[in-house]
Amino acid sequence: MKKLADFKTALALHVFPSYVNTWSSERRKAFEIMYNHAVFGRDVSKGKIIVEGANPGQGKSTLLDGIAVQSADQMLNMVLITNSNQRLADDIASTRNKYGSWIEDGTDISYLSDGNKVKANEWRNMSRAYLIAMSTQRYLALNNDARLNALQCYRWGKRRYRDLFVCDEAFEDVTIRDWYYSDLKRYAGIIRESIRPECEWEDGIGKAAEKAEIYAEILLDDLKCEVDRINKIHLPDLKNSPKKDGQMHIDFYLGRKERRKAAENAVKEYWTSIREQVVLVKDEIKKIKKALRSAADNRIFNEADQILTVMKGNPEKMRHDTVITTFVRIIDFSENMYSGQSRSNLKDMANEALKAAGRAYAFEELQKALKNNRANMYENTEHVRKDKSMTAEEFLDVFDEDNVVFLQASNYGDDKQDKNGQIKIHCCRYNIKRLPHKEMLTFLYDGTAAYNPMYDNADIFDVRSYDKPMTHVQFVQVDEKSSKSYLLEDTDRQKKLCMRLKETINAGYPNGVSSDKVMISGYRGCTKAVAETGLAWSKDYMPDGTEPVLLSSNPFATYGSELVTGSNIYQDCFLLCKIGISILSSEVIFEQMCTRNRELLTRLLNLEEGYRAKQLQLIFTNNADCSDFRMEVEDCTVRTAITNIVQEINRLRIRGWCDSTNPETRKNYDITVIWALYGREQGTYDAEEETFFERIFRMVMEHFGSDSRKAEDYVYLESVLNPRYKPTQKKGTHMNKAYEWWISLPTGKTFTMQEMADATGISKNVLNVMLRKPQNKEFLQMIQGEECCNVKKVKGRAGYIYTKPFAKTEETVVPENKARPDQKLEPKENEQLTFGFCNV
């Protein structure tokens, strides 16, 4: 094998693209550290997954491109995976230009994307390749044998693990699949009708399929026992809350391991007891002289001798199918015995032993049957592939003891919000166990590692962070309702919000903005409204010729697509217009938490059954706010949302590297984010009263170093479509009562705070605290007047006397760069009004 080049040598030999040589030493600093980590293993080791938290612009793809070249040059045995075929191509661009795409039976490079068919012999030949490149989706879809072939290599007559495993961008650490009970029952039937091994030609036709179906049904019987247990759970009422008219009975799928162990112990006990019975049968025949034995006696004696030979072994150390076959053989053996109590006992015992063996070995035996019959099952399942039915792996995942499975046994009343089946299985698989970090250096490159909750487990992940010069981001908050549920239930709401955003952009950039510099993002369900209002078209949108001129010529980026997580087509854009925010449901968040955090899972399993089921009912019916796990769920939800938002904003030109010493150059990377999100103006409310969306907005601003107190960092636009009432305008509140009382006073009337408190129905102390809240600042200024001109200190317990001022014509003062709800932003004379810093 050739010798790996150190960093300076790699630069001199142009291992990396030529533009790397033009980078400043500041920019190359993190790049060099990450190179030494991956290539030479400096300051890193096996056992943990190294998370390189490099920001966009620090050269992750460029680094991998150079390392891939050395791997293809037979200097390094490497596996490279990523979640996008385009990024996969970018990461090994230089390698592909040098060697071309992977050719059948090649020995240097294996380039495997989701669009390529791969033959069985190609998987075997992977062990001879130096570089394996594939998508994350394909890596997770591989069976264990094929995955091991990719992770290992064959060198100098020995098979060993490779030197390096790399995943570019975040890895799907938790896979969640939801199935109805009927889906599992149907797959048991698919097993029966699809398995047909070649050995079944003349004899035993259908036996393999029948046996596999029996094992599947045994697993389903175990599931049904859990359904019965969960339906019997008594759900306690919430404290200090009216009784909820809903019945979702849900709990963890428990006891799989315990029931299997109990079945295995039963097999051992039956094994010993049956062996003793067979010995007795043999001894009874021994007492008869050979000359006097009948042919039946000799047959039973010989059969008993053969059975005892097999049963000398320990069933725990024997093949499962050998144990099962032995019990079947004993049942047949008992049929040939003479009628009597011993025959009846042996037969009954063998039947019970066979059932116990089925329960003990069902999972492993079904797993083996499905693996051995992969090819012939594929040939017989064309009719179900069209319906996208569950796969063999997905069926087995439900019963895998390592997976976290939630079992919804029933759903009725207020909890049931659809017309689908009641019994639902939520299966959560932790994919980190499929990474080879215990055998080889394993790296994940993720620029959002600082927020992503998947990296919280310090026993598994070693997160490294790297500094990057800050680039200015200005946020424009359009205070309009934009939640997914609110918008998707009415297309008129979608169109009105899109027009509101379009008017905002036109007002902010009166001279127009280049359409190729704008990115529009939002919900997939808003695609049509976004196109019809002229914001942007999605990739698959079919225009009919009636659409207005597009504000953005770039494709509409929908939440959840690769356009907001991994695409670089927006890297020249300076303006992002966001519709709402992508939030995972409390159900999904909680499933991820339980799968990632085994301490949390253990804590839940140790709770009283009824209390645990009640908490799960609240979480899975979108009432997590009432659950005792509200804070934990909300924190994880916020961090997950921020991870996605930061990833999305970094699609724009901010991802580039700016020279920290040149302010003029930095302006070329500044961006503006116009975001339709319902929430009060930042900095005008108490932290204790901060809503979920306000918290996310604040934390995203803080991440990018933006200050809501600075006009160049933050602009707030009041709601036009859903006007936000001031505290004094909300009927029935204490502030409204105080305001109405104050308004009713004649001008020049004097009063005290105690009198206002009495009229409002609260204490003076409570009134004082209420008036000093940020949201009530305006009313307090009205009472006190400019520089407290309406307040006079007096002697005695009264303290201060307030005077109701004389009425005057009020003028609405609109702050710079802000507009009244009924007014568009207009530039001042001889001045261009702009949200951003771009002369467009």
C-alpha cells in the first residue's frame, strides 16, 4: 500500500481541488485538523463516533473529496456514505473524474447509489475495493451479510475491517415505522405464499413456507397477549383537570425477553423430563429377553436408543431446529408405543415441549427462514410490492428485543381523530448500532451538531466544534399565523399569507430583487398557493400559463426535502422567505427520546403501569403539555426544530467563508430572513411568558449572533391578517378592567394606585407588578405621562397621586423600517428602504 501524504504534502501534490491552495491559513486550520483526524487518527480513537461539527464553508465535502482520491489510490480502505446522491457525487468528484464510475468486477472503487442495481457477485467483490461509496438509505437497507462485506476488506490473504468509515451530514439515528395489526397479519400470509425453496421439487412442497408462517403466528400470538394486557390497564384521571372523554390505551411492548427466557427454561425442563421417560421405556424393553421381543419391541428399543443419543447434549448449546426436530420425533415415537399411561404422558409432554420450543425460538428461526429464502420470496411478491407492504426486516423489527416498540391496543372517544384501525404498532429502531465505531474509526460530519439532540449520549458520541467568522443575518418577523394545521385546512389562508409575504418583499425592495437570489421555503401542502401567488414553483409544478411573474426562479423548498437539508442550489441567494416552521409531533419526539436515551426508557419502565399508560396517552394524542414529561419533550422539540432551521438558513450564501478582517468582503455574505411566524415582538415580553414559537425565533437569532434590539438585526411587522390585541384590549382581563376604569375618569381627575387596584379587583402589589411587565409598558406611560409629568408625590400613606391628562390628538408613530398593519413600507425621499444590505 502506498504511503499516505501529510497535510502539507497533500496540498503540494494537489490531492485536493486547486482552490484549497488559495485559502487563508485561518480557513485551512479546521480543515487540517479534520484531515489529520480522519487520515492519521490523531487525537481520536475507536469506540466512539467522532462528530465533526464543522460549519458550512469549512470544506467538509472538499476534505472528503481529497481523502477519497487517496483511498482510490490504494492508500486507505474507506467507506463513504451520505444522504444525497448529489452530495455523494460531489464528495468523490475528483475520484470519479480520475477513475470513472464503478465498473462491474472493479477492484479499486465501488460507487453504489440508490439508482443503480447491484448484483450479488458485486457485493462479494466489494471486499476487494479500496473505496466504497453509497447512500445512507442503501447502507441502512443492506442485510447484515452485505453490510459486513462493505465494512471489511480482503488484504494480503486476511479479512479485516477497513481503516475509515465516514458519513457526510446527519445520519438517521432513529427509524420509526407505524403499522396496524392487520399489516402484520397480512405479512404472515405473504410469508406463506412467497417462500418456495428449490429443494422442494418432489417432496415436502410447502413445508418451509408452512413452518415460517407458524413461527410468524407464534410471534403474533405474543403480541396479542400484550394487547389484552394493555386494554385492561386503568387510566387514572388527571389531577386538577376535568375527566377526559378519551380512551387511547397505549404502552410499551413489554416482556418479550422475559417470555422467551421462560420458554427456554421450559424447554430445558421438558428436555430432562422427556429423556427420563424415554430411558424408562428403553429399560422396560430391556427386561424382555431378545428372543422373546416382538418386531415392535425392537423398533421402539432402537428408536429410543437413537433419541437418547441426541438428547445427551445440552439444548442451550444445540441448534434450535435440532431441538425442535427431536421433539417432533418423540411425538412420532410415542405413537408407536403401546397404549397406556406412559405413552399418554410422553406424548402430552412432547407436545407441550414443542410449543415451548416454538415460543423460545420463533424469532431466530423465522429470521433464518426469511434470510435463506430472500431470492425466492422476491420472485413471488410482485403483487404486494405495488402496495408498499412491509418488508421482512420491518416485520422482524417489531419483535426484535433491542428495538423500542409502543403498542396502541385501543383508541376510542375524543382520542380517536380518524377512522383508521385501533391497534397500531409504533416500532423504533436505533440505527447507531449499525455503525462500526467499535471496530474502525467512524466519523459523522454535521454542521448542526451543537443543537442536534441525537448527539447527547456522550458514551457514544465525541462532538468536536470549529470556529468560523460570523456573517451578519437580519431577521424580519412577519407576525402572522402560519402553523401547518392552521394553513393546510384552508387554501384561502395560504394565498393571503403568500400575498402578505410578497407585498412585504416588494415593500422592502422597491427597486426589485433578482429572482435567482431568493429562496422560498414552506410546507409541501402550500405548493399550489405559493405558485399561484407568484412566489416560486416547486420542482414538479406544472404551470397552466395563468401564473403571475415569479418572485423567485429557484424551486420552492418544502420542509423535509433535501432542498432544505443538503442542496447547494441556493448558495448564491441572499434572501430567504420562510412560511411557518417544521415541527415534529410530540409523539415522534418522544419516540426518538426513548430510543436514544436508555436511562429515560428505564425510568419509564419502572413507573406504575397505569401512570405510565396515562402519560403515553397524553403524549400520543398531542396533549404533551398536560404530561409530566412536558419540559423534556418541549426542549427536544425546540432543539430538533432549530437544527432543521439552521440547516435551512445555511443553504444561502452565508455558507461561504468570509474574510473576518475585511468588512467590505463580509457584506457579500450577509443575508436576510423574512419569516412568517406568529409571535410577539422580541424583547417586549417576560421570559416566563415566552411561547414555543417565540422561543425558537429567539434561539435561532442568538445562534447567528443577531440582536433584537438593533434595527439592522431585527425588524418586526405587526399582523395584518390576524391582528394581535394589546393587553388593554382583551375583554375581561385585569389590564382591560384597569384601562376601562382609567378611560372613564374625567380629565383632570386625581387618583391613586390603590383606587385603581380596588376598581380592578386586585391588590395594589399585584397591580404594580402587572403594570411593570414589558407588554404593559405603553399603558403605564399613558398613566405617568412624559417624564412622569402626571405623577405627584404626597405626604402620608397615599404615596403618589396620579392625574388623568387632558385629551389630545394622538398620532401613530411608526418606527423606522416598520409599518402599521394597513400600510405598506415605503422608502423615504432620496432613500432606498431595504431589509437587507444588498444594492439590488
